[in-house]
Amino acid sequence: METTTDLLKKVFARWGREWKGVRMDLGILGSPERALGREVLEDTQGQLFVLERLPLPARGEREKQAMNLQGLAAAGLPQLLPWLSPAPGTFGVAEEGYFWQLRRWAPGIPLPRDSYAQDAWRGAAAAQFLLAMKDAAQRRPDLPGNGGRNFTLGHYIGHLMEHFQRMMPALVTDLTPMLQELKEYFHYEENTPGRFGHGDFHPGNILWGDQEIRAVIDWEFCGQKPAAYDMANLLGCLGMDEPAFLTGPMAMEFLKCLQENDFLSKQDLHFLPDLTAALRFAWMREWVARKDLPMITQELDFLWLVLDNRELLRKKWTLG
């Protein structure tokens, strides 16, 4: 479907905004898989917004996400861009067979991919955000994401392997011995309470400012997760960019700050390398969906690198 100017104006007006135009000159960070379309819109007062177009069946999950963000903001968590309400009790509109959501636009300084992991301040800022999110979620036990069964990677990966068997059977042969290496972690995960997590916390989902985080985006997977889930996802993304980043200044400051503030238990810390490896299976799903063979190969190499060096990582990552 082509998103016409008339349709954008019509949808934008549902939030009581007076249309000025589309800002083609402004970028929008975020995964392209999360929405069917995104536009930066400007109103006549010069305020900027991001309008997302989604499949109508996504409405339920997206409204739940919006309630989570609203609750976290009300509990004092900064650096959020909550979805705006077009009418009391709603967080989007249905129009032309799609579901639409609107949030404020925020600028971000592009991440310098070759050097960002050398910035210790980024690790401290990311850690402070996770600590603030933990406190905010604890203050709001009514959050939709605080309810239900804890998400476990062992269960999720079981379904993923069935998917890989259909899509790329040879990959299952490569991944099966890795699952054997993770059996102890999966047992631990099944018997350990989780907590509210972002679910996709990594450097690319952070709008960076000058020495600070301006906002964290892409909350599609927020909810009950293993306690170290967001930590492991960020560390795994650092390592995929460059294995040396796993023990670089950003990673070490991130780990230091969280350990000094008792973010996770000793057992969670022990299994952090295992969780880092397990989470890469979810990323493998993206590479398989895109049929990106170079990334699949890189992911397999990285998985074995983490699994083979778990003891070294435990020593490096355990501070104090």
C-alpha cells in the first residue's frame, strides 16, 4: 500500500495535530521489521513526530507495549518516547485496514560503529538506564509486562530449531552441539525468577547524545525475561561487531556499574556468558529470514567463540 499525503494527514489529525508536512530530511532509527512504514511528520507548531503503520492484528500487542511504556514513564523512568494517546484509554487508531501509532521524534547522534565500544561512558549510561528501568518496573507491579510466565530461551530455541529445520536443515546440524553446551544454563533459567526487561536492548536501539542516552526505542519484546537478558543482549551485540569489544571499555564499565549496584545475583553472573550465547539464536533467526549467508556464518563462529571462552569471560566479567 502506498502511504499518500492525504492519508497521512487524515491519520495525523486523529491526534488533534495540524499538518505541516513530512520531514524527509530527518532519519528514524529502529528496526525496519518492526513496522510496515514510518514517517517523520511536522505539525504547524514545529513539533516533530514519528508515525508508524502496522498490520491491524498487531494492535493488541502494540497497545500492551504502550501501556508498559506509559507505566514506566509514570514511575519516573526517563529517556522514553511513549506512544501518544489519540483518545482516553487508546494508544493508536485503525484506519484503511492498518493500525497507526504516534510518538514524538527525538534526534540521535549516529553510532560510530568502529569505535563506539571504546567509550566507557556509553557502558555507564546503558547500565544506569537498566538500573532505572528495574526500579521503575518494581514500583509498577500493574504493568502488563510484569505479569505472566517468565520468557525462557530454552523453550523459544526449541521452536526456533523446528523453524530452522524447515528453512535451512544444514544449520540445525551446526547448532545442535551448541544446544548441548547450553543444557546447564537452560535448567537454571527454568528454575529462576525473571524480571521486567526491554527485550531488545543493544547499542542500535539507543538514541545517543553527547555523553548521555536521549531515548531507548523498539520495545516490541518487553516483558518478563531472565534477569540478565538485557545485559547479555547488549554484550552479544558488542561482540558481534568485534570480539575484542566483549572486554572493551564500554563492556567493562557496563558490567562494573551493574555489579556495583547488585543488578544480578552471583549465579546470574556465572551464567552470563551462556545467556549471551543463547540469545544469539534469536539473532540467527533474523539472518535466516533474510537468507544472509555471511551473517549466518559469522554468527556460528561467534557462538562457538563465546561458548569456548566461557570461563575466560567469567573471569573478565566478574569484578570486585
